[in-house]
Amino acid sequence: MDILWSLLTLPYAPVRGLTSVVKVIAREAESKQRNPVDVRRELEELERAAAAGEITPEELDRGQQRVLDRLTSSGGAPPPAGTRRPPPSVRRRSADRRRGQQRGRGG
């Protein structure tokens, strides 16, 4: 049965090979992003650029936050710049405020 299955799925062999290569590349990229040496080098580069006046303090903060977000994320791609969600307490207050405004209009 294994021989028959292998023959029937032979046309899909390149796809399986490509899939395994992509998985290896993704695993390597993930480990490089979380490698402490690379993280430290990136933070030092940001500090050097800020000290040389190449970037503003705001850009330094954004760069550092991006590195920290990448380290603390549970996996996958980091969120696009500027789309970070506020802390849960702020989100809860905003939702309560919206509900109160809706009640005021309808009632």
C-alpha cells in the first residue's frame, strides 16, 4: 500500500519538498529574531543612531518598543506600526463610555 500511495502522490513531491524548505526558513528566521545577541545588537544600533542624532528620541522609543513587542509576542508576525492596542483597562473604560453614549441617544 505504501508503494501505491507513493506512486499516486509522486506529482506532489515538489510541493512537499518546498513546504519543508519554507518551514526550515521560517524556523531560522524566528530563532534569529529572538536571538539575544541579535536583539542586543539591534538595540545598541538604535542607541548609537540616537546618540549620533540620526534618529529622534521618538524614533528611538518606537524602535525599542518594536524590538520588545517582537520578543514578547507569542509568535507570528508583529502587528503593523501604529496599531498597538491600548491596555485592557483603557479599552474597558472606552467600551463603557461608548455604551453610556448609546444609552443616552436611544433613551
